[in-house]
Amino acid sequence: MKRCFGFCLACCALLLCACGSRYAVSVDSLRDPDAPVAGGPCLLIPGNADVGADDLLFREVSRLLEPAFREAGYPPATQRKGAAYVAKIFYWPGEPVTTVETGIERGYRPIRYRGRVRYVPVERTTMTERTVYSAHLLLECYAVAPASSGDPAAPEEPLGPQVWRTEVSVSGKRDDFRALLAGAVPALNGTLGTRTKGGPPV
């Protein structure tokens, strides 16, 4: 399995199976060592430009992520009031990568020689094309800043210091962005909001 490396930490590579498909998943997570150990209610907001909280894809991605946030101690909040943290959710597709593998296929071919059929070895070159598709998730968690005027759920509201950031990359043979994102989510169990070092989170 291909190992992936993140910003400054080695990624934790996992191989997951979901809906009959195999996905190669890597997790790269950083956490402020001085951040409080305890979590708290967390408001999930879009990180992508020009994406609102009512965007259908954002809402679907948020639903996929909610169990991992709860397990990590950050139960999703419905509004900024009462939330201790705000998590910005970014997602984007990667560029497809196509490779061509060549090989040799061996067999036998019948020939007639002096009235008899004989089999002689033959070889032919084979070519196999494979395309791998990828998707990425970046989750950035911030402490809530003092309240200000405006929409309490608006992404442009000021944020406090960053507490942690977790990035997940997933690749597979299906050209299905949402399926790839769903295949990446199980890797967040036990790694979301932690500090990875190329092995088990600490």
C-alpha cells in the first residue's frame, strides 16, 4: 500500500472496505499540545469558498462526519451560541491518475508439421490500464471567539485559536466523489483531533 505523507507528519495509512469497494486512506492530524484535553459542543461550518451551510453536499458530508466528532468528544452543535468550538470542513476531489501496466502472456499455438499437429510456445504482450480516483477532507477546529453581531452560524464570524486540524486522503477505483468521502470517514475514528506520527495516534 502506498504510504502518504502530510504537512510535516507521516500519515497513518489504512486500507478500508466499504460497500464492496476497497479504499486506500491516509490520515494526517495535528493538535495544539497546549489545547485543553476535554472537548465540547462543536459547530460544523463550510470551509470551501462560496459554499453555504444549506448546501446539499455540505449537509451530507456533515452527517457523515457527525459520529466521528461525537466519538472524539465534540458533539455537533446547531448554532454558535452554546458551542465551545467551531470546525471548518473542506472537501475537494483529486486529479485522477492513470497507469498502464504491460505484461507477457504465454501460451501454445497449434501448427501442422509433416502431416501432424504440433504445439509451439508463443508469447504476446498485454496492456492493462488502471485509473485511481481520489478525494480529500480537511477539518480545522477552532475555539469559539467572543460573540459578535450577525448570523451566529455564519462562516465569516471571527474564530479563536486553532485547536487541531485533521486531513484525510482517500483513493479508489470508483469515479464517485461522495462514495470516496464516505469510504474515508471510518478512518477518522480514533484519529480525529489527535496528533498522528505515522502510527497510532498519541
